[in-house]
Amino acid sequence: MDAAAHPRPVLSPADRVAMAVIAALAALMGLLAAIDGTWRTIALAAGNGPVELLAFAPLPGNVGDITAATVASGVIGEGSRLLIVIASAISLAVALAISVAVVLFLVSIARGTPFARSLFPVLLVTGTLMAVGGLLASGLDGLGRMMAGGDLGEPYVTGFELQLGPWAFGFVVLATASVIRIGSRLQRDLEGLV
């Protein structure tokens, strides 16, 4: 069957411009996230990146308590710093995967192919990276901070904290990958029926 007999859905010029602008903004956000994540990872590895640790100390005058304190990564132990640097690098990879997936999805919509076959593997990899990689990064970061708090002693606390971040939405992206795959099959099966 030729492409002329089955044209793609055509977006209005305004919709195409809107999708192009949104895709460009998503690409810009991805670039900024990559720059920030790279800088943060390098700073942590070099010993001058900020690391927030759990702490407990009363404030003067009994007006409250300090529950967290930020230290430079150079003052924590090598093992703790290595875990935090690895977690930061994994988080950077996850952020890049999310940006690429969003841009590809928006471009696919603008082209009139919202169920493009290439989207399924991209969303599958992105969802897996978000769910597994994000959880791994959060766990390594929490373990590194816990070890650092124990190494530094009072007022720092040896406590594990698991951040519930965007990694939890990896399961939503995995479900979306399945929807894209089903939509792609339906679109292929329905070609020529209308």
C-alpha cells in the first residue's frame, strides 16, 4: 500500500509550531540538566561538591533544632564520596534518557506519527532507567550519606534516607511504552480500512 493512499494525520500549522516550541524547550531543559548533572558529579568527585547530611543539634536559645547540614564532599570518607559520585552519575544518565524520550515523543507527534515503532524501545529503556536506575541512584546516595554521617560523628546522624524522586514515575513510562506498542499495532492493522 502506498503512502499516498494512507496519509498521516496532519496537524495544523499552529499545532506543529506548538510541538516544535515544546520540543525545543524540552531539549533546552535536557541540556541544562546535563550541564548541571555533569558539574555536580565532577564537583563531588573533586571534593568541593555540596553534600547534605542528616544532623541533630539544638539551636542556641532553645528556638529549635538543626536537622540537616551541608558539608563539602572533600571532608567525607573516600568510600562515602565514591557512592555519592556514582549515584550522581546514574542520576545524570536517567535525566538524559528522560530528555531524549520527551523530545522524540514530541517530534513524533508533530510529524503525525504518535505511535511510531521507534518510540516503544525508547520509552522501554527510559522507563527501566527511571525505575531501576533511579532507585539504585537513590539507594547509593542514601548509603553514602549514611556512611558519611557515621564517619563524621556528632552532630551528624547515621541515618539512611531514600529520596522518592522522579524514579517512581518510571513505572508510568513503562506503561506508556506498552500503550505506544498497542497503538502502533492497531494503527498498522487498521491501515487501509478507512
